[in-house]
Amino acid sequence: MTKVPDDLHYTKDHEWVRVEGKKATIGITDHAQHELTDIVFVELPKLGKVLKAHEKLGVVESVKSASEIYAPVSGKVIEVNDTLQDSPEAVNKDPYGSGWVATVEVSDPNEVKSLLNAAGYKKHIGE
């Protein structure tokens, strides 16, 4: 059974976002990491990069394939998870914890309203 925490928002492209005030922490979902299998590399965004919602945030590569990570919301990258450079497998082990990818300062809080809640995401992935 795929983990889908109730306190997060989700995209149809399998990213999750945890919004705390103006900060939005982003990663890929448990479902996505299961589909990719063993993750061997994560390309992180540059600090200070300004992204629009749905723009490429980074790339996650597994032994099976590579997949782009898209920004669920618009904002400026204020933090990246550097530990993924040496330990990309953290995304497999703990996608909602130590496997987070980046944090952005949200520029349009209304964009969060267009994201899926946990029930909507579960329906999207057929659970």
C-alpha cells in the first residue's frame, strides 16, 4: 500500500508539497519512487532559482529510467537537500522525510488550491 500523508498536497505528476507559511518543501511521492525503483542520482535545482508552477525543478534517475521533477507551486528556491548528492536512495527509503528535494519561497499561495489533496491523489493513482 502506497503511503499518502493527509497533511500534504500532490500533483498529477507525482510530486508532493508541504506548505508552512510561505515555505513549500517539495519531493516525489511514495508511488513515484516505487515506480522508479532504485534511485541512483538526483539533480537538484540551483539556490535562488525562480520557478513557475509546473516548470522543471530537477531530475531523479533510477536504474530503470530518468524522470523530471516539476515545481508544484511558483517561487524561489531557498533550500536544497544536498544529502541527496551522496545518498540519493533516501528518496526510496523516506520520500516524505529525509528524501525531500527542495524548498521554495511561495510567490502565489493561491496555486496550492489547485493541487490534489490526499484523497484526490489516491484516486489519481487508483488506490
